[in-house]
Amino acid sequence: MKGVLRNIGIYAFSLFFLAQVFSGVEIGGSITTYIIGGAVLSIMFVIIKPIINIVTLPLNFVTLGMFSFLINAVILYFLTVLVPSISIKAFVFEGFSLAGFVIPSITLNTFFAFVVTSLFLSISVGVLTWLIKK
């Protein structure tokens, strides 16, 4: 039970982080929306993701694991369908520069908004899980 609540909290905080970082991720409502979104995400990552991984195993093998970002994007799409107050839409990434590295501003359509959001969701969940296990 403790692990389930921890996963819900991690996914809820990751959704909050994504809503703050990306202008295309909109989560209406209050903290209950984040908790419901975290619960739905944790259920989908436990039940739906293994099934999709088995079905798409050849594609994941050929792309050396890069297809998993598209699987996560599909799961995020299912989240926006199941929880109507969470939406991901096209947005403009303003870009930034840090220590001589420059990332220019990029306009992302809806598909790439889901892919980029799923990438950063995976990163934030991984970092939070690593921090909590320490």
C-alpha cells in the first residue's frame, strides 16, 4: 500500500512539474485533479504499459528502446481521454542557452507535444524515484 501511494504521489508531482514547465500541458481544477491524474497514470503504467510493451516488442527491439517514448505518449493520450481536466496541446518551446549551449525556440504540434511531455515525464519520474529510494 505504501508503494502504491508513493507512485501516485510521484506521478502527481510529475504532472504538477510538467504543467509548470510546459505551456501546452494544462491541468484544470485543484490538487484532487493531480491526485486523480497520478492515480490513473500509475494504474496505466502498471496494467496497460506491459501489455503494449509485449505487443510492440519487435518495434522496440529494432529502435533500440526508442519506441518506448511513443508508448509513453500513447499512455499520456489515454490519460487526457480518461481525465478530461488534463489536456496536452501544441505549444512553443521558448528555448534556452546554458554555458554556451543554445537550444532555439521550437514550435511543437500536438503529436510532438505528447512525445516531449512523455520524455520529460519519464525523466521526472525517474529522478523522483531515485531521490526517494536514497
